[in-house]
Amino acid sequence: MKNLLLPLLAIAIAAPLTAQTIDQDSPTNNACMAGFGQVDLAQSFIPAASNSSGAGIFMSTGFGSPETLTIELWDALPTAGGVMMASGTGVAFPGAYFDVFWAPVAVTPGNTYFLVFSTTFTMCYAGATNNPYPFGQVYANPGFGGFPQFDYTFHTYTGGAGGFTLSASGVCPGPIQISLSGASANGAVAFAYGPAGSFVIPSSACAGTSINIASPTLAGIFSADASGNFSVAPSLPAGLCGLTLQAVDMTTCGVSNAVVL
């Protein structure tokens, strides 16, 4: 694919934000755990960090098509008097992590919290049936039935205000506002785009880092400002519409959320 995005990225703005990292992680994936209209889906977890800035869950490969989904953070199950603390909504793709981010909220390390997932009618939330995550479990079906030996394939994020977050607003083709926050101050940030999927960076300082793009094209490596931000407003051609854009902090190897152009 011709690199159409490279000449479109150019300018920067500022706001004081810091990078985010994964706190809890359950990467094992050996089952299509839940989906196809099932309700009351949740995963419990125990944070090690003192704030939560987002979460993600892997969508099983080979099931369904992209959908708009939501992940919510609760301090207890909704059926047990819980209060929703934060939520994020985005477009999920089969065979990739669905990550969402929110303004960081305080959590207490050692306490149990819950990620509640919206119903998907065509895709499947991935998971594992051999209890890979010892600090929580799957809940599914009306009333949040518990499955102590099961865990979704998920992770949670912690970080400073806003986290390492990418956003895009506007209508493609045409002018699109692309903003990145939470990168390393004055650090190098690589932008890549391509069809949704997964890819492991094979070389460079961030070799081994996974991104949510299949066959990515490098748009370029740019410098964040002193506050860790970068922003552009290019006019995108039709050839880029529907592709996924993601950023990698070349200092920390942190990966932003993915956005659809």
C-alpha cells in the first residue's frame, strides 16, 4: 500500500498527561467464552495499582464482524449493589484486543473490581477454561452467574491523567482531527496504520511489542512535545477510510488504543 498518511502528519499541541501501562493481564486464550447475545458478562480482578485508566478484552478469531461495544468498571457486580465507576466505548474487531480508556479513577490495591462487557451479537469474547488468572473469574448469563475456573482474555490499564490515548474525530474522507496524549515528554512516537488485526513488531527498540493492526504501514516517527502530546488535522483521502491507526511510544514501548479512520 502506498504510504498516503506520511505527508499528512505535521504539527503539535500541549496538555500535561502521562503514559499508562498494563496493570492486570490474563493473556491465555483457549476458548470462545461468551457472546452471541449472552447478557450479564463480567470479569472480576484485583488491581495492584492505585488507579484504573482503561481495560481491554480479546475478541476471538473467526467469529462475526466489527461491532460497537462498551467496557464498564464497577466496584461490585450490578446485581450486588455495585456502582459504575467508569466506562469506554469503541469499535471491536474479531481477532484483536478491544481496548477502551477513561479518565483515571482511584482504586484500592487488593480490593476486587469488575469489568462489565456489553452484549455482542456476532462476535465472541475470548477466554480460558483452566483458571489462568488467580485473582478473578468469569460471570455470564442472567444474574451474572459465576464460573470460578474460567477467565476472559483481558487486561487492565493504569496511568496518569488520560493515559497514552489516541483519538480521531471527523468524517473520512475529509478533515480528521488526530490527537495523541500521554507519550513520553519530547519522545519519539511511531504511527502505523492498516487493517485491524494483530502484529508483533519484529525489530527496533520495541521488538516484541504487539499492536492491533495486521500488515501495518509505518506512517512515520514523530516527536511528542514537552507535555507528551501530538496533534494533527489532515484531510484524509478515501483510500485510508476504514483503516486502523495506532501509536507506539518508542521510549516506553507503550501502545495506544487503536482508532478507525
